[in-house]
Amino acid sequence: MRLPVLMPAIPEQRYSCHGCGECCRDFTIELRGEDFERVAAQGWERELGEPFWIDFAGRRWLRQREDGACVFLGEGGKCGIHARFGLEAKPIACQLFPFTFAPGPMDARVGVSFACGSVRRSLGAGLPTHLQEVRRMQASLPEASAREQSADLGSGLAGSLEECEIVAQRLDRWLAEHALAPNIRWEGFMFLSQSLRNADLARVRGERLGELLDTLAAHAPAELQALEVKSPSRRANRMLRQAVFARVEDPKIGSLMRVGRLRSVLSQWRRSRTWASGRGVAPGIAGWPAVHFSGVQQVRGLFAGSESSQIDELFQRWIRASILGGRAWGSGLYGLPVNEGVAFLALNVLCAAWLARAHASALGRDAPTLEDASVAVGRVDRSSGRARWLGSRGERLRVQWLAHTASLLSLARAEL
């Protein structure tokens, strides 16, 4: 029996595919058994003159050209399979994007990826109009209807569906508050994230959890104005750069096969060392102009330019959609407990802010524009929930340290 599908209630967020082809150039698509059989029956191997797939790590993947684009990507961003045989003839991952599923005990939450340019620009139809298609695709994804327990509140502290919903609704209420200035909204989000990550949640169960969050939110604006926040330490800045690197690193299967595993690992290690040092040119941001670490520091904060309100609106939609769409903890985010997942999102915001400043710097701007922020959000969100290394123990310890030392808030003062 399929789980009911629940779309996030965000009227401001819209989406329709505009055929830009970004996802076809950016993502590596694994082929399920049914996908492979369906595409193989279409006769592409004979037409292409080579297999449409490659074998890697015991699984089949859609072949990519040397530039990383899917072998089926045609002119004008059109998919060859879609153009000839229709939407349902494509691999299910291609059909589903930009939507995601996060099954829980009672329903499957539907998230939306901001790696998609149309999602970032909120172009097209309202999210509820896609419900029928999403339900159709759910039938091809058994894992989208496999009931999952509610996420833990904290490590080893089982949470209830009601408690998870309390956190989601309180955070969404804070993020959607129109009267907040952008810097207060996002510094407040860091403050709430740190407080939730560091609280003894075993003592505030059920409605008391809601009361705690209500109290924190009510006092946050005055608290933030009065709070003396220290500049981020060198270690905090280094950890932020390393977190950014973990989110922009994008190993391609074709490159791994050409270069070899050992050389690939050594190259990644060298790039990681450069990001940790913060000196020279930031390596590994595919498709970007050269980013000099020293230049990033010369760019003003995320909300310092003339397009601050538009950037704030983009970030609101992004993080609200992550929380309400099940991509903030549990099955939608590496199985993380609620308090770690919220801190993970806070770090994502900081990484996107850093990348927006970096993009602005590379283009000679003194403050980020909406274009810079949009590109940055797309880079960060494309890895969230996908890149398995972001759910590793090392990344969890990074988030824990940044929250425990109040570095999320100090970094926010510097980046925003």
C-alpha cells in the first residue's frame, strides 16, 4: 500500500520544467533494472554506435560525454528519449527531478531540489499541480512507500511524528515572518539551530518543545541585537571553507575511470588542502571563473547589496522547502536526528553565502547579486541529501563543533 504524498505548503514556490538542460549536464544518473530494460528496448545502442550506459562500482549509469553532459542531451536542452518516446520512457530519476521523496510513518513528504534553475526562479505552476504526476512516479519507487520511523530528536533520543512537526512548523513560522530584516531572520535561524543542537531535549518533550522554540523565537530579535558576537576563529573559517569544498566537490564517473582511483584520491586530497589553507585559487568549482580566496574577503556580506530582499526571498523558499519537504532530517537527510539536521541546514546557508560572495568576487562585484546567490544555492542544494560523504561522521562532527562553539552565529555575522 502506497503512503499518502504530502506536498510542502509554500504558495510562493512554483515550478515547471523550462528545458534548460542544466540537470542533464550536471547529474550522474544510475539506471535501475527497469530503467535499463526500457531504454535498451528503444534501440539507442545501435543508433549511438556505443552502449548508452557504463558499468561502475557494480552498477549501471547513463553514459556521459567528456564535458559531463548526458549522452541523450540534444540541442536546445532537449532529452532525446523524451523527444522521441515521451516523459515516461526516461529513467525514473530523470522523470522525478527536481522532486524527492522522504517517507515517514504516515506519509511521504515531497521535497524540491533548488539545483533546478526553474525552482530557484520559482517559474511555472504551483507545486500542488504536480501531485498527480508525483504519485504516478511514486509507484515506480518502492522506497518512496516504505514506512520509516520518525526521526530521532537527538542522537539516541527517539522522537515522535508530532514532535518533528512541532519543530518544522516553528522554524517555518520564523522563516516566513515578513517583518524580519534579512540579517535578523538568518542570524536568528543560526541562533535557533545552535540552541536546538545544544539543548537537553530529553527534558522538553511534546508541547514543551514547542514552548521552548516559541520562547527562543520571541526573544531572538532583541537577544541578537544585544548579544556581543565574537569574530569567527581561524578554525571556524577553515571549517566553513572545508564544508564548502565538500558541497562543491563533484567526482564524475567518466573522469574517475580515465584517471584511476589512486590519482583521483590524491587530486582530491590536494584540493582539500588548498581549501583548508584558504590561500591561492579555490580549486574544483566546475564552470566558474577563477575564485581567489583573498578576493572573497573583499566582498561585502550576502545582504549588503541592492538585491538583498530578493536574495532573502530565495533563501526563505529554499530552507522552508527543505524543512517542509522532508529534506531537513530523517529519511530525507542521511537519517540525521532533528537537532543535527537543522544545524546541517544552517551550515548549508553559510556555505551558500560564502559561495555567493565568491561568485561575486570572481565577477568583480563588491556585493552579491541575486544571480550570485542563485548560483550558490544551486551548487549547495545539488549535493544536499545526495553526496554520501556529507552524512559521514566527520561532517557530523564538523556541524557539532560549529554549533557547540556558537560559530554558526559568529560566521553568520561575518558572511551575511
